[in-house]
Amino acid sequence: MGLFRPSRERRGPDPYYHWKAILFSIGAAFGLGAMITGRDWLILIAVPVLTVGVALRWLPGGTARRPEEAEEEEEEEPDADDAHPPEPPPP
């Protein structure tokens, strides 16, 4: 699937969560300020700030997995039919 495929597996704490939240807040403030005031140069600040926040996902120790790792896990996952044994027929 894609890079942002949701997964229910447990992961450790995100070491960059604090920075992601700060960068998102700053980028969102610049973006909203640009919409309210109509000043395009604020968007030129907001986009790189938000991009850096998203890029933190791929730093070592972040929560993103490499595409090769995701493909390996997809191959190892059992099918939904194989997860539960069939029910015995009623008597």
C-alpha cells in the first residue's frame, strides 16, 4: 500500500513527537495568518516549516518504516481465513 498505511502494531515512544507538535503549531499559525491577512509570504514560511515536521518521520529512531520492511511484514501476515480454524458442523 502507501507510506501512510495505518497499523495497529505497538511502537515505542516517538522521540520527535515534541518537535513535530511544535513545528505543526508554528506552521499552522503561519498558514492561518496568511489566510486571514492575505499575505502570500506567510505561506512561503508555513510550507517549509510543515515540511520539516513531516520529514522528522524519516529520521533514525522515528516511527516510519522503510518500504522494504513493510513489504516483508505483508508477506509474513497470515490471511484472514487462516487466522481462525473453521467451526465444526452442528450435530
